Amino acid sequence: MNVALKWQSLPVRELYAEQLGQLAALCLKSEVETYPKPGLVSHIDTGAHSDMDAEILCRSADTLGPFFEDLATAGAEGGGMSRLRVIGVAAERAMLATTCGVNTHRGAIFGLGLLCAAAGYRSAVGFHKPLGELVAQRWGEDILSGPRSLRSHGAVAARRYGAGGARAEAARGFPSVYEIALPALSAARKLAPNDEEAVRVQTCMALIADVADTNLLHRGGSEGLLFARASATAFLAAGGVGSFGWRKQAMKIHRAFVARNLSPGGSADLLAMALFVDRLER
């Protein structure tokens, strides 16, 4: 993908927006095609989920590609948060229609969608600031003051346990992406220079170890979150994907998450976002 394209004319603008949408969908699929990720759906199994599999997740990603393109275009045209929300709501409806009501990517529509909008805006104005910083500057206040979901699992867990959740993460410019995931990607490529799947596993573990994932809080409460963090931290401390037999150990952790019905969906979304940012800012 030629990410150096500028918005010099309408055809080029449309082409770049389409590329951003395709890249966002590809990052969602790359997250799915990563195993073993503790408790999460992959191309190997369904993890701690009984309502979705890899095929449904990939169909959902393909459905969302054009909406990510629309978000990139809206960002390039200076769209405010109200316009982005309209596109996001349409994307969620399309997702639910594709998956027969299963919430596969609601969090990714929000986070990855904002990054697509920021990428469109950055290319339109020629800035070289990080995408997360642009999200915080352009839409941060509106993200915090906008309408809140009262019934989503993440929102309920955030209120109950005092976690910031996706809204706070986005308003702050995605610190989990920039301070945890991207450094983990870089370090993992040194541990496993020829294995991008291993790199993604390591990055996912790094996110689970540090992020107050509201999906884990929803499924397992504080005890579940502590178990997840301890498991991922122990994996990393033992050398992660740079250690002998790492895959066997990661599979053991995966099975333990499944047994406890734990699924770090927030970390999965952050992994996809990190892959997107990494491709555009590496």
C-alpha cells in the first residue's frame, strides 16, 4: 500500500480513503488470524465465545471496510464528531445485519474508526503528528461529552469498577496503543524476526498485562482481570515468544482463559488499532 499518497485531487482522495478502509479491515482480520490469544476467537478455535467464530469476524471486517473509508473521507473533509457518529452508527447496524445480531466489532468501529478519520485528516492537511494525538486534539472533548451507552458490557463494567474504558482511551489519544502496543510490536520483531503471528501474540500479551480491559471486568470482575494480567505478565517475564516452547505455554494460558470464560476483547481491538498505526507510522 502506498501510504504516501496525498489528497491532491478528488480521484486520489477517494483512492487513499479506500486504501485506509481496506487496511483497517485487514488489521481486524490479522487480529483474528493470530493464535494462541488467551480466550479470543482465532482461525483455530472460538476461544471463550459461543456466539462467533473466525468466519463471522472476517465477514464483519469486510462489511466494515467501506465505513472505515467513509470515516477517512469525513476526517479529510474536516468532519466533526457528530458526522463521525452518524457513520459509526451506520457501521454498527451493518455489522449486526451481517452477523445476525452478534457484536463482533463495536469497539473497533469506535477506536479504529477514529484512527481512520485522523489518517484522512492528516493526509488532507499535511500534518505529521501521530494519529492518536490528532484524535485527542480534534475530537477528544466531544468524545468525553458525547452520548454514553448505558447498557453495553464495557460501559457497565467501566462504571462498576471505575475503569476508563474505550472512551477515555480515545480521548487521551490511545496511550495503550502508543505506550504499550507499538513498543511491544517493535521489541517482539527482534525476538521473532520472521514470525509476524508470534509478534502479534506477544503484543496481545503485553496489552493484557497492562490494560484494564473492561471486557475482562465484565466477564470475570476484578478477580478475572487480576488473573488475566498475572498470566500474561508471567508469560512475558519468562521470555515471551523468544523463549523455547512459548507456543505451548501460550496455549496453556489460552485454555485457562476459556475455562474461566475470560475474553480480553478490548485488548484485541487495541491490537488491531496498533497494527493500523504501525503500518502508517512505522
